[in-house]
Amino acid sequence: MFQPAKLLSAQPATTRGGARSTATHPLRLLALSVAVAAAMGTSMVMAQSDDYAEVNRLMRAGQMSDALTKVDAYLASKPRDPQMRFLKGVIQSEGGKPTDAIATFSKLTEDFPELPEPYNNLAVLYAGQSQFDKARAALEMAIRTNPSYATAHENLGDVYAKLASQAYSKALQLDATNTAVAPKLSLIRNLFVADAKGVRPSAAAPAAAPAPAAASAPAAVAATKAPASAPAATTAQPAGNATADVEAAVTAWANAWSSRNMASYLGAYAPNFTPNDGQSRKSWEAERKARIVPRSRIEVGIDDLTVSIDGDRATAKFRQDYASDTFNVTSRKTLDLVKSGGRWLIVREVAGS
């Protein structure tokens, strides 16, 4: 439930691979679609694509402050641009400023009432604050502007389910003897619990995965610790085994990030890992904790994983699909790893490669 979409880029937005993701998630921010491009005019989009691309690059690199500075500078001369204003709302949401993001998207709905996506994003933010009545109203407006907006219909169904859960809970509080309410409440709650446990399979070979793809959250956390307990290799391993070990290490790193297990996540990096932006290791770790721990949900998917081995050094290249409660982005990533104490640890991380 709660169909996701990719972060807006200079090109029209599409779902991953041109098809709907098989995973289901809580409400997320959706990318602004081609409706906005049509509203602005094709020539205008082409002329401004470099600005959009630069903002997207900064966002993918996690440089939200720089991205916001770029957006504000752009909007100083083009204050009505809906696409850049939409990106500003996404940045504000990812930066933990839901009130500012709500104001941004609300103003967008006033200035461009024909666009359904800002209404949907308001619903995302309202739902994140458990304001489901406001989320419902926003989604109904999205559907009114575009009756064929399937995502808004699906999200509206999930909001109704949340409202039903609240109503059943209240009914049970008022009359605990009503035996018809408890099964309904259980059904609704199980629906969302099952959804929260959904895990999109990665591209790593199934045999190398440390835990089944459908494992619950505790199992996924335990899986991230498996490489640490593996015995150190005393003899050279066949190339196939080394590749599988690197794939398992990358999968464990993604699982630790997804489960917000900071000990396992930071433990995936070698002691001599140096951030690309010149930060100290201590500052980098503090920043990563500040960005990961507050999130209510994170999902890191890995696709198209390729591994090359050169002795005790390895390079893993893949497509990373990142999604949190407020942000979605797909990008290429490269991890350079070194074998130390029987484990493959990250010594270099490059986004966009």
C-alpha cells in the first residue's frame, strides 16, 4: 500500500523500471509528474533543466543545505516556478521541517490548483502527523483535480483504513464487551504490520543473503551482525566465494541502514574510511546518526549489483533505491572494500558513479 514514486528529475518522472514496485510502504512524498512540465511549457523546462539537475544532484549527495540554497537563489528570480517550489517542499520534508513543507505545498495548491501532486504530498505530511482527516481532504482534492490519479486513490484507501482503526479503537474503549469490534481492529492492524515488514529483494544472489527476504525486522538486524562472527579466513578463498562474501557484506550494510541499526551500519566501514567531503570521521558519524536515527522508516534497496575482486580489495557497484518516510531517490553507488579480520569493510563510498 501507499504507492511510492521516484524523486523528481529534469526528465518526466516514472516508476522504477517503468513499473510499480512490488513492495508496499507507508505514505511517501511523490515526485512531481509531467503535469507540471506541461503547465510550464516544454521550452521553459528545457531551458531550466540544468538548474533542476543540479538541485537533484545535491539532494542525492545528501547536501540538503546546499540544495536549499540553490533552490532559494533560483526562486528569487522565478518565484512562481512550480517544479522548483515542489523540490523545495521535498527538501524541507527531508530536512525535518514538516511545518515549512506543509506551507510550501499548501501555497502550491493555491497557485496551481490543477496539479494533484502537491495535494498528495500534503496528505503525506498530514498522515505523518496522524492528522488523517486533513490527509483525507487533501487526497480527495487530488482526485478531484485528476480522477485517474491511481496513487491518490490507493493512498486514500490507506487513510480510510487508518481512520477505521481509530474508530474501532474508540468503539472498543467505550464498549469492551462488543465482541464484533476486536476482530475488525485486529484485521486492520495486521494489515499495516504486514506492510511494515515488507522487504524488497536485492539483486544479490539469494544464496549469499544473510537472511530470507521476508524476514521480520529483528531477523534483519541479526543478519547484519553475521559477518562479524564469521571465522577469519586462513587460506585463499575461491573467487566465487569471495564475491558472495562481498555481496553479503553489501547486503548486510543496506539492511543495517534500513533497520537504523547504527552499530552495525557504522561497523560496516573500515577504521581508515574517510568521507569524500573532507569531514572528520567523528563529524561524519555524528551527521549520519542525525540523518538516520530520527526517521520512522528507511528502506535501502540494491539492484544491478556487480562485484570485482583484486586480492584483499573489492569494488561493488549497484543502483541504490533509497526511501524514507519523506524522501525517495534512486542513484548509482560504488563501494570500495578491503578484507580485514575475515570481514569486508568499506573504505570508500562514492555516489553517482
